[in-house]
Amino acid sequence: MPDPHHNPLGAYRTVDAYGAAAAGDRVALISRLLQGAVDRIVTARGHLVRQETAAKGEQLRRAIGMIEGLRVALDHSRGGDIAANLERLYEYMVRRLTEGNLRNDADALDEVAGLLSGIRGAWDEAARSPSARGTATATLAPAQPA
């Protein structure tokens, strides 16, 4: 089975695996994808410290794929400024991870992991709050068939 993190569409399909998932489930799926990207970055940082270049690059490639999946899942028509700001932030994260990989810059990896953790905290809050859930799901593109 192909790794869904090899391309943004595959990562998006992972997020939207159930197609017609309820809004709350989609928020939880996004939260898991955010945490997955953080986990990959933390693992990559360990590889960076141990000078395991290939393994570091593979983990960062997966994290970038997850971030790209998050980016393509945005719905600009419904999400407005929030979706636009998230898109810019996701693009910035991809640049920082790419730079961090090329320059062996642990600070760049830490920065992106922190940003993703902050976004995940907001998504987790949305999962607990009915009023915030509506705002959060408005940033997501409609469910697509797998």
C-alpha cells in the first residue's frame, strides 16, 4: 500500500479517509495529522543530532507531506482569513523544514514543531467547543471521496 505522505493529495485523503465523516471527526483527524507531523519532526531532530542524514531527510519529507496535506485541505471560500493565514503559515513551515534539513538547523525544526503544536492546541479546543468547531470546520474543504 503506498505511503499517503508521499504527496499532498495522499495526506489529504488520509485526513478525510471516511469521506463523509462528521465535522467533529474531521477536526480529530486534522489534530492527529498535526501531531503526526510534530512526531516526524521530533524524530528527524534526533536523526540530525546523531548525524543520520538519510533518516532525517525521510522524516522531514513525511512531515512536509503532512503539512502539504493540511494546506490542501483548507477551504478558502468558507474559511476566509483563517484559511488564508493558515496557508501562509503552512507554506512558511515547509520552507523552514527544507532550510532546516539542508543546513542541519535544529532551531528551524524546533520552531516548526512549536508552531504545529500551537495549531494542534487550537484544533483540540475546537473539538471540545461546539462554537469553535463550526469555525474550525469552515476552514476545511468539503469531504472528498477516497
